Amino acid sequence: MTIERSNPEGLHATPGYHHVTRVQANTLVYLAGQCPLQPSGELAPGGLEAQTAQVITNILSALKGAGATPDQVVRTVIYVASSDRSDLTAVWDQLNASLLGPAFTTASTLLGVAQLGFPGQLVEVDVTAAL
């Protein structure tokens, strides 16, 4: 498998991700959007930071279950239920500082949205990996 990440000439500088991710792989792994739900099915208590920590834990578990690592992630979409840019930045920074950080060097999108699927849910991350 080959993953090439690049920032073509003429595009703006990024805060760590790449504009283009090119993949030659035998298998693609698509994770369902990972929510801040604990194994009990309850929403992780404690606000945005705690919910983001639970999402990180869930993604790492799902990747491991698929036989993948954060280095093999080729696309992420991050949803934050907020219109406050500082909330989006806080989630981005927390994701990048975590064990999942290598996943966010690839093609990534960060969105502020009005609402997510579960009552009180503040963050969700969609992940694609290549094996």
C-alpha cells in the first residue's frame, strides 16, 4: 500500500493536514462516524474536551478492530456542534495532540454544524483508512 500526501503549489499553507492524499491500497476501511458514546451507550459527560477524548478512544478502538493504525488514515471529517471558532480549534488541537494525531496529517475537513445525532452530542469524526 502506498499513501502519498501533498500540498500542491498554488494552495494555501495548512495547519498540519495535506490538501491531497493519494492512495494505492488493497482495502479501504470506512468507519461509521465516531460519536462520544461510552461502551455503556451513554454520552461521555464533561463537555467538549471530554467528548473529544471519548471520540479519540472510540476511533482508536475501531481502527484496531479493523487492523488499521492512525498512520493509515487517508481522510477525516470532523464535526463540531458549534459556531464558535475557538471550539473548532480546541477540538482540532486536542485531536492532533492525541495518539490519533497522525490521522490528521491527511486530507481533513473541520466543520461547525448546528446539531449532531444524539441529544447533547458536541463532536463526531468520520474516518477512512487504507490497508
